[in-house]
Amino acid sequence: MDNSKIPQTDILLKLISTKMPFGKYKGFILRELPENYLLWMHQKGYPDGKLGVLLETLYEIKLNGLEFLLDDFKKLYHK
């Protein structure tokens, strides 16, 4: 995953504010996507572009039990 061109703060903001644009979970905020869907996406292959970077990042966050970081980030930026 090469997300070096996207500032980390921007990625976190997008994970808590961007809606899934297609599929079974269309309209869900990315942060709300279930881990099993992200695992399926990981196995199938992420879409190209920024959405793929966001989904892969979210997968890694959930896989490593770091969802609390998104919760804390949301508290800071969505007052």
C-alpha cells in the first residue's frame, strides 16, 4: 500500500466521513463497514485509487484492533 502521497490526517478524516459508493454497503460510512466485508475486499482486491487506499487502511486498522484511534479522531474533529 503506497499511501505516502495522502497525508495521514486526511486518510483518517476520510475514513470517518466518506460513504461507500457501491455494493452491499453503499451509503455506509467507511468506518462502519464490517470487518468480514473488508476481509472479503482484501481477498478480492481493492479498487484502484483513493477508495482502495482507504479500504486497505481501514482493513489494517480493524485487523490490528486499532479502531479506537478512529473513535478518538472522530471526537477531536467532529465536535
